[in-house]
Amino acid sequence: MTHAMVPSDRVEHVTVYGRDSAKLGTIERLMLDKLSGTVAYAVIKTGGLLASHHHYPVQWSALKYDPKRQAFETELTLEELRAGPCEFDDDDFDWGDRSQSYTHPHYWSV
């Protein structure tokens, strides 16, 4: 049966491509708003096999699923993604704290 619903564990590790068709990374986790019950944003993991990974939040509504690619697409480029908040592997980062503002419109807003 084909439908639009997908469990969160099937979204994790799906590739995300930028507007220039370059691979940005993969979805590491989804952040859910407990009060509204909606997905607020996805955390995108970038980096390679030998490099440390970086983790960036992207507003969920900024990601569009492409069934042909079986991947998500966004209007961001890697440079724009890197301009926002970031967590490195093993950093202590509170992904629920959205008090900081950033210039790119896709960060933190729901």
C-alpha cells in the first residue's frame, strides 16, 4: 500500500541534497515539538569517513522528499548549511534550545 506516512526510523540516514544537487549529508534525527506534535526540524549529519561529523538543524518544512531519488532536497547549499548552528561529534549540544537566532531563515523557526 502506498501512502504518505513514514516512521521516523525510516527517515533517519536518508540522504539530503542541496539546490545545486550536491549531497549535503544524511538525516540523523528528527526533533519533535512535544506540545504541537509536529516535526520542528531535522538534524543533518555531514562529514566523511576520515573527517569528524558535523550536525546541522534544518527546518522540516524546508525539506522536500523526492521519490525518484528516494532522498530529501532543500534549497540550501553546503556553505549556507555551514553558516548556521553546528554540533561536532561528542559535543554537548542542546538541540531543544532554539534561543539563538541565525541569519538563515530555515534555522529554528517552525
